[in-house]
Amino acid sequence: MQSLAALEPVRKQVHYLLTDIDDTLTSHGRLEAKAYAALERLEEAGIRVVPITGRPAGWCDMIARFWPVSGIVGENGALYMRYDRRAKKMQRRFWQAEPERQAARAKLAQLAETILRDVPGTALASDQQYRECDLAIDFCEDVPPLPGSEIDRIVALFEQAGATAKVSSIHVNGWFGQWDKLSMTRVFFQECFGIDLDAARDSIVFSGDSPNDAPMFGYFPLSVGVANVRPFLDRISATPKFITAGEGGSGFVELADMLLG
């Protein structure tokens, strides 16, 4: 990984910034004023920001509607939302149709009982009731942090049931379906911007911090990890190309400052 200074020579070609939220845009569980202000500064400069997050559909509706962003991909790629401010209309797109989502939710509810029973100290994520497509198991957000071996056990239980499992900085997210952050980002760019992602990827920066960001780190030449990605490097199949000096929201502000010159 190179320092962020190595990204400076190509900063003017960047027109889009995709970013994870938890521990990338936030710091210690809070969205600080300086990070939110960075979103506004990027928007004002014409750089389109799209959060790419594991957070739930319910949160995505609020973020798309109220934040200075051009849309959001949520639940690790299960959906996107985009709010048309002129028409005052929300555009929602799910990877699966509603009957498929209902069937998957029933299976996930059964799997949740198994995981909570077999891995003591876990809990359903506090945002689970706002989710449409996945199951989020908390291993450190609102519970005492679990060791890596227990996180691996959660992943194994998801996979034994035939589900996809991804580890973020706070949750293990699992789902029945074939999507990830990158696959829905492709759909978002085509349907919302009318742009083929392959053709545009040299004009896109992605910032993240954890294993579920691996598809994005691997795909984008201009991928950036905030400094707190370092403890996860042995769990990430594709690491970021650049890294900030600061952690969390401070690292995001550092990236925004560099892009804005």
C-alpha cells in the first residue's frame, strides 16, 4: 500500500467517490461534523459521492434522502436507493424480487437462532429490524468484542447453511443470494448515471476499512484504506492500493482534502 500522497498526481481525473460508512466515514461509532462537512465540500466541487455500506435498507432511505450524496448501495449490495430532489421521489432497486426476499428472510431467522445459540456473546445487530435482505450478527458494536476465532465460527455457520458471509468492522453479515458491494455498484452506475463501470473506473476512488470491502479494493485501481484497515489485512483477500495516515472519519477527511486540492 502506498501513502495517500501517491494518489495526488491523478486527483483531477476523479469524478466519483465511493465510500464505506462504518469506521471509514465514522469515527468510534459517530459521524463527526468534519466528515459530514467533507461530503458537502465534495458535492459542491462536483465529485459525486455514493456510500457503499452494509447498513440496512431503513438507514439507506434516510441517507439517500438527507445526506449530500448521489445515492447509496446498502446491505452489502442487496439494494440501492437514490433520491431525486427535484421530483421528490425515491428510487429503490433490490437485487431480488419480494417473494425471494421473503423466503430468504424466513431462512435467515432460523439461522439467527442457531448462531446466537452456538456462539455465546453474539447478538442480532441493533439495526436488524430495518433490514430487507440480510442477517447482521453483532460481534463488537453493542456487545463486548469477540475474538477472531469466534468471528470465524459465525462465518462458518453462515456458510454451512449455504449463505454468503462477509465480515465488517462490527458485524458479520450473511445472506442467501448472489450479490456483493461491487455487483450492485455496477447496476447503480448503469441505471442511475448511465455509465458502464468498467469504462469509468479510473475516475472513481473507493475508500473502505474491512474485509467486506475486498471486492471494491480489488476492482478499483484507486482504492484507499483508512488507517484502521491494518488489523484486518490478514483477513482481506484484496488490499487497498493506498492508505491514509488517519483512522476512520479523519482518514476520510484526509482523502477529501487531497481530492479537493
